Amino acid sequence: MHITGLDEERHDQRWEGQRALVTGSGQGIGQAAAQLLASKGVRVAVNDIVPERAEATVGLITQAGGEAFAAPGDISNPSTVERVFQQLDEHYGGIDILVNNAGIIIKDTLDNTDLERWNRILAVNLTADFLTIKQAVRRMRTQHYGRIVNVSSIAAKH
Ligand SMILES: NC(=O)c1ccc[n+]([C@@H]2O[C@H](COP(=O)([O-])OP(=O)(O)OC[C@H]3O[C@@H](n4cnc5c(N)ncnc54)[C@H](O)[C@@H]3O)[C@@H](O)[C@H]2O)c1
């Protein structure tokens, strides 16, 4: 469907004031997603396991005139997830958009991968999404609105 300039503007206005959490947004794809959302007027909670990275993304967003706060921590940890959503409630009164972007990969053979590493991959790539979606859906249901994006990889198909 073609969107004309005016429609595009109206479309963009619909983002204004919405509230997002982007996990692992201290660099890379997550950072770009957080910046893009903020440029459309979305208020963003920037999560990353490395606090300095989260702060850096917040700096980029605020310098560009957007609104964001840092919500650092390991998103596969249930207590981090609880805290991050509490912060979202306190700062913005809830959430409209969840982007589950944080992810890690094994760059090694199966033989060389130990159980600890395997469990870590599952925790960050899978359990974290389960935890954040649970918290988000609870809030989205009561407001009858919400958008959830889970970033995967072509590797998931292999
Ligand atoms: N870059 C690619 O070509 C590519 C391809 C396929 C899929 N992906 C997926 O896209 C997503 C982002 O990729 P990227 O290349 O931007 O990754 P990246 O490694 O550049 O950035 C990921 C960020 O997530 C953070 N992070 C890692 N574990 C975390 C945790 N437990 N809690 C909170 N933050 C955590 C890291 O500190 C880092 O800042 C990942 O899920 C990745 O699997 C990327």
C-alpha cells in the first residue's frame, strides 16, 4: 500500500507519546530501534546489561530532542525485569511497545559448547522474552492496546 506524504505524517503522529521498552539497546540494532522510535515521539526505556551502553543510547536520544531513560540490567533475570517494568510505570505510567532485541549467539561447535553456555543462550534469547512479554501483556490487556516485536535470527531456521 502506498502512503502519501500527508498520510505518512498522520501515521507518524500516532507514535507520539507512546511508551516503549527496547531490550539490549545499548548498541547495534536495538540502539537503532530505540533511536528510531524516539525520533517519532515515542518515550523509550533503554535496557542493556552494560549500564554505560544504556546511558550512551539515552544520551544520543536526548541530544536529538527525544525522551528516554536508562533501565540497565540483565533482562534474563526475573528481578531485573520486575524492576524495569516498575521503572516504566513510574516514569511513563506503563508500556505500549515492547521490543525484545537482546540476544547472544554461540560462535562455536556443538562439541565445544558446555551446558552452562547453552543455558545462558536459552536464558537471554528465550526466557527473557517470556518474562518481559508476561509483564507487558498484563499492562497491554487492561489498556486494550500494545505492540510486541521479538527480534530473532535466520539462525533460528537452521
Ligand atoms: N547483527 C546481525 O547481523 C544479526 C543477525 C541476526 C539476528 N540478530 C539479532 O538481533 C539482535 C541484536 O543484534 P545486534 O547485532 O545489534 O547485537 P549486539 O551484540 O551488537 O548488541 C546486543 C546488545 O544487547 C546487550 N545484551 C546482551 N545480553 C543482554 C542481557 N542479558 N540483558 C540486557 N542486554 C543484553 C549487549 O550488551 C549489547 O549491547 C540480537 O537478538 C541478535 O541475535 C542480529
